[in-house]
Amino acid sequence: MKTPKKNLRGGRPLWADSPRIAIRCRSRLAQERCDVVVVGAGISGALVALKLAEQGHDVVVVDRRAPCRGSTLASTAMIQFELDTTLSDLADKIGAARAERAYSRSFRSVRALGDLIARLGVSCGWKERNALYLAGTENGWRALEAEADYRAKIGLPSTFLDGSSLKSGFGIARTGAILSEGAAEANPVQLATACLRAARRLGARVYAPHNIRQAYPHAQGVDLETEEGATISARRAIFTTGYEVVSGVPRAKFDITSTWAIATRPLAAASLWPARCLIWEASDPYLYLRTTYDNRILAGGEDSGLQDNERRDAAISNKAHRLLHKIEDLLPGRRLQIDYAWAGAFADSPTGLPHMSPVEGLANCFAVLGCGGNGITFSVIAADVVAAWVAGRTDRDADLFC
Ligand SMILES: Cc1cc2nc3c(=O)[nH]c(=O)nc-3n(C[C@H](O)[C@H](O)[C@H](O)COP(=O)(O)OP(=O)(O)OC[C@H]3O[C@@H](n4cnc5c(N)ncnc54)[C@H](O)[C@@H]3O)c2cc1C
């Protein structure tokens, strides 16, 4: 069993300076025993651990870094049901019925996350937003109009805006866009640490930093061994190790690429756009942007197949300025200054869907890998899929993700 250690991000992510993102961890570990051990304490591990703890399982979470210091710290946290692959394209790739199920499940999962946050009373910058998907180089207005009709037909809250409505409503000059309800934004690190704290209140133990280097499955469960020789014995192990993907997840399922993001200095609230919807575009590479509670513009994109981390991080300044110029082109008349700029690893899959399944060759182990721009929505789904698997059931949509 291997989860190759990667440099998951570079530069200075906005969330690193947030309040309430530290979490007390146990550092001494010799031998532990539990029902389920969750390897990886990012947003996926946090949601999985909380779900399992709420269902009465005795849970241990272990991370080789401090919790939420992997990709979750780099995330721009636009939380959407719309996938990187449009519903129409996904239907071509995996069949209409499956594509419709994937979109509907994503839609319900964003809602479920909002409900969870309300139930926990977590303060994590959660705001429901509309999302505006602009016509671009990959899909023009005709394709977006057809896409909006298709989504509306299956009950998703998407409507098409033509170029003149877009201009008058948002001041954006494009040939058309899809406006969707049902999206949200958050501070992903405050969200994940709050879930870990809630899991801990239910008895979960969080250990860090401890690197799991080996798994030994057996008839009753699995023993995990740390680099220092400690062991965690569990009935089941869940690998929510993000883009440090556990071996056993087929390589054909994903590519690890690079992406960049910036946060501007705070602006006057009046100079942001109407209703502060999330904005993204049907282009490759695409630009996406949102606002923050303190009136910054948070934007990302410029994705490339670059896999060399040093070159990825060396490109931060250049990519940050390209992102800034793209925002200024899209939303002219604002004076923007970069305050934070960073880069991160990112997983891409041929369909944009994540991977969640038992690990090949490792009995009693399950792996979660959130691909594409919807990693957080997929983490919510992963918590359900994992909970069903641990209970010996199969989530009704599990077939979409394996
Ligand atoms: C720049 C950027 C922008 C993004 N924007 C968005 C967005 O707007 N919306 C969205 O939904 N998603 C977005 N994503 C994707 C989303 O952030 C990720 O899908 C999500 O954070 C992954 O969370 P995770 O918990 O799976 O992984 P991580 O946060 O990386 O957590 C995995 C943890 O596993 C630990 N680990 C790995 N191997 C071991 C081991 N052997 N032993 C112990 N611990 C181990 C790591 O230390 C790490 O802490 C973005 C990603 C990036 C990089």
C-alpha cells in the first residue's frame, strides 16, 4: 500500500490566515483499536469521520500533516452541483440515466451540506449563492441554451440568459450564460475542522502527524502501520488521502494536474457584482470566481497538465497576473490588487466524476478520490457512500463512482 507523498500546494493560500482552523490532535500513538480508521483529515476525511461517528461507529482519524493542510487549504470552495462535464456531455459519455442521477445527486448533496452546517451551527462563511456559467470557447450560447433546457427537464434550477440579459443583469459581455440556483461558498478549512471537532465530540480520536505506510488486511479487518511502527487495528479503513492517491485506485481513472488561484485585496462591497453569484465559464482552461465575506474576489483556473511541482510553483506569479487580467477583462472598471496567490495539485477524470470504491487488492479498505472542480460536493457524497459500505450496504448511486 502506498500513498506517494506529494507537494500538494505552493504559494500562500488565503485560508491559511483564517481564525478557528487549528484543531487539537493526539500526537502519541502506539496501538489503537477502532471500528473504522479514516486516513486523511482534509474535507473528505472530516465529512466521512463525522458521518460515521454520528452513526455510532468508533472512529480514528489519522493524518501525516496537521489536519486540513493538504488540498483543502488550497481550495477556492465554490460548492456546486454543476459538474465540469455538462449534463449533455456526461449523458453522451455514460448514458442519460446515469448522467441525470449524477447531477441530481450532486444537487441534493450541496443542500445536504448546507443542512449539516446549519445543524452543527458552524461558522464557516457558508453562503448560498446562484452560479453563472458563461458561454466560452468550449460551449457557445446555443449549447448552453440546450444544456439549460435539459437540466430544467430533470428538475434542476437552471435557466438560460441571452447576451443582452447577461449584460443588463450582470454587466458581463458574453453571448449567453446559464444561471443556476443551489450553489454555495464557504471557508473549506473552517468547515472541515468544524466537522472534525464535531466528530471528536462523538468520540472520534484524531492523530497527527502520523504517516500510514502499510496496510495489512486480514479476515476480521485491517491493521495499519505508521512510519514509527505504531499500529491501528480496525474493522474497516477508509483512504481519504486526496491527490496522494492510495495504490489500488486504477491510474486510468484520473490524472493529477496543476491549477492556480488568487485572492484580491478587499474591495468596496458596491464594486462587486449583483448577488455575488459564483461565476465560471465554458472554456478550457476556464476562469472561475467568487467573493469572500470580507469582499475579496477569489479566482482560479489556468489549469495545465504540468506535473512538476517546482515548475508549478515557479509559475505562480505569472499565472496570478494572467488570472487578474482575465478578471479585469470580464469585469472591467475595477481596480484589483493581488493579495494572495497559490498553486495546487488537482485531479482530473475523463468524466469529471470522482472515484469511490473498495481498494483493489486490499480487503476491508475503501478509497475516495474527488476529481474536478467539485471536490467538496463529492466529499459530501463520499460520506454517504462510505457509510453505506461500512454498514454492509451499497449506496444507490455508488455505481456512478467506481
Ligand atoms: C486551487 C484549488 C482550487 C479548488 N477549488 C475547488 C472549488 O472551488 N470547489 C470544490 O468543490 N473543489 C475545489 N477544489 C478541489 C477540492 O479542494 C479537493 O477536492 C478537496 O480539498 C480534497 O479534499 P481531500 O480531503 O480529499 O484531500 P486533502 O485535503 O488533500 O486531504 C487528504 C489528507 O490525507 C493525508 N494523507 C495522505 N496520505 C496519507 C498517509 N499515507 N498517511 C496519513 N495521512 C495521509 C494528507 O496529509 C492530507 O491532509 C480545488 C482544489 C485546488 C487545489
